[in-house]
Amino acid sequence: MKFEQRLPFEKISKQLESQFGFPMTAASVFDVTRRVSDYLRFEYDAIVEQIRTAKIVYIDETGEKVDGKRHWLWVFTTKTHTLFVISKCRGKKVLLEVLGKDFEGHIGCDGWRSYSNFTDRLQRCWAHLLREAEWLAQHCKEAESL
């Protein structure tokens, strides 16, 4: 309810009471959320480690509002693992926090400059390249063959 329906803790406690007859205060809902987060921390850290040691990581970010303020939802994907990160930042700082300064793998990504500021081991996303080639072909005579 907190993350999928974006309900505040007070509304969650009211929903639990009215739908399921399960009385719980907003403070208790918050505490349950915190305890679940603490319980899953080991798994989260293990996924981060898998992402950091991967040979290839596909990364993308998209804007999202959190409490009316702009944030970024980042996704880091390998062949076997996916990590989601919500950050106020869209820059290199997030790449450093997730991948670490010693990341030796390659990144599959769009052309956002944060990636090239982080590493030169990049593979541009084919969908983005094809879209750019189509735009160029429509706007530049020399690029029609693209």
C-alpha cells in the first residue's frame, strides 16, 4: 500500500482496519515497513555486489515525482539481477554509489552524459541510436542513408 498505491501510513492504518478488521496505528505500519526493510538489507546488499562485479550492466533512469519533488528512478540490470534505486540525483554520483569507483565492467546505456563522465566502457542502446539515426535522416540530407 505504501509503495504501489502510494498511501501515507495514516491511510494504510485506516485501510487495514476497514478492509480487514485489522487495527494498527500509523506508527506501527511505519515500524513494520522499517523492519521489513532491515530484514531485506542483506539481500539488497548482495544484489548491489552482483551488479558491481558484473561484466555488463544495462542502466537507465527516468524522472519520477516523490512528494511533489523531482527524483530519478534508476534501474541497473545484469543477466541475472536487477536493482532499482530512487535518487534526487541524475548524475555520476548515483553511478559511483551503486557501481563504486573501481567498476571494471561495461555499461549499456542511452547517451546521457553522466555515463561518459563515469567510464569510457560504454555500449550505446540500439533503440536510442536507431531513433537518432531516423531523426537525422529526416532532418539532414546527408544522413538519409542511415
